[in-house]
Amino acid sequence: MKRGIQWASMAALAAWAWAVLASPVQAVELTDDQGVTLKLAKAPQRIVSLLPSLTETVCALGQCQRLVGVDRYSNFPESVKKLAHVGGGMDPNIEAIVALHPDVVLAALASRSAQRLTALGIPVFALEPKTYADVQRTIAKLTQLLEVPDGQKLWREMDAGVNAAAQSIPASVRGTRVYFEVNRGPYGAGEASFIGETLTRLGVKNILPARLGPFPLVNPELVVRENPDLIMVGESHLEDLAQRPGWSRMRAIREHHVCVFTPGQSDVLVRPGPRMAEGARIMAQCLIDKAAPATGVPP
């Protein structure tokens, strides 16, 4: 009797193994944010990422091991620092990418490398999240591309983390009028950007309206006129803030209501990807530490 059970178990195991080996490899067909349809015989195993937020998303989906190269700004998680770096995301080293034999290259919409890489037979998948909806869609598309189960769990965890950060904001600073500077130019984060959406969820007011676009080049005089209660800025471009015409008279500068972010914090804050909840916590702590009771209206 025992021997019969053993033979039955072995037969079942053999049938399962045959089914796995005989099952066809699933082809991948997806349309990117440029409207270009990517067709691959199977899910990519060798990936080059030219955008830090895409690098982080691949890793957050548990597929860091598929990355063989990244742009020079991809520095999280720690393991990607050991990968081949192929230059800037907008204008990378094409020869270095070709040498890595990638199955696909993940790139920003503005990358100038897409046509050259495609002409060389290297598939390009262009994604560029700028809003919460974009980030959710990007996660969904990478989940399909990588063929990982329940990628939307990542989005649900991120969304819950932002909600938790919002709940930490005291009523006394809700309505604070904020200017968030993304980088030199100056370029700011408008209401339509994922940073602007985070500020809205934290219960504060962005002085850059949605009609200016997600990340507009800002006229410094506009900021002076709006006279924000609080300024958020990276330490790498802090030194000239008070030197800008009229800025020393602004309430936020006079009363030191300025949050200065380290390079590491800035990386978290400006990347529309898996660490958005962490970014929301950084901004929430900034508001708790630096915001004065909101004025509600410009002077």
C-alpha cells in the first residue's frame, strides 16, 4: 500500500513538472507613455533604467536583480550603486548601454536616446510620472512588464503612508501657504505635480497654482508677491535665496520659516516613486517644526 502511494506521488510530481516545462513563455505587449507599443517574447531579465524613480520602483517590486545598468543619479537602494552607470538619463552613453545587452531600457519621455537605441535594436519603454495618477499607472505598467504578482500592493502601502503623514499635521499649521523649490532656475513644484498633491493632502496651500503646470520655471517676483508663510528648499541652492531681489522682505525669510533639505532628503522628495510616503513624512515634519500659524491670505 505504501509503495502505491509513493508511486502516485511521484507520478503527480512528474505531471506537474511536465506542465511547467511545457507551458508556453508568456509574451509581453504594453504601450508606454509615448503611445509606443513594446513587444517582447518574454518578460525582460536584463534592464537598464535611466530614471531614478523607475529604478526605485523596479526594486520596490522586488526585481532589483534584473537591473544591469542605471543612470548616474540612481542611488537607491544601496545595491544599485554597484551597477554599471551609463551617464545622464536625458543623454546617456549609448555605447555603454549597448554593451550591457539589455532586454529593455526604461527611460523618461524627454530622453534623447530612445530613437538611437531603438535603431540599434534595443527596446525602450518610456515612462515619466509627474502626478499621483501617473505614479499609480507606472507601477501598474511595470508590474505587467516584470510579471510580478499584486504590484498594486506597493501603491496601497504608499497611499496609506501619505494618509498617515497627513494625520500628523496639527490644526494650527493647516492652511500654511507654501513655496516648494525643486531646483535652480528657479523651478517650483506646482499644485498639479505629485509634490503639490502631497502638500494638498497635508492640508496646506501651494502658492503655485495648477495652471502653471507641474514644475514651472518661476518668476522670482511672483514668489515675492505671494509672500509664502513657509519655504521648502534643498540645501544645495539655499545660499542665494535671501540675495534674490525682494526675497529678504518675505515673511518666511525674515522669520526663518524655511525648511532646508539635505541631498538625501531632496532625492526622496523630488522622485515620484516608492518613497513618496517618506517624502510626505519629511514635509510633515518640516511643517511641524518650522511653520508659524497660517496667515490664510497674502498681505
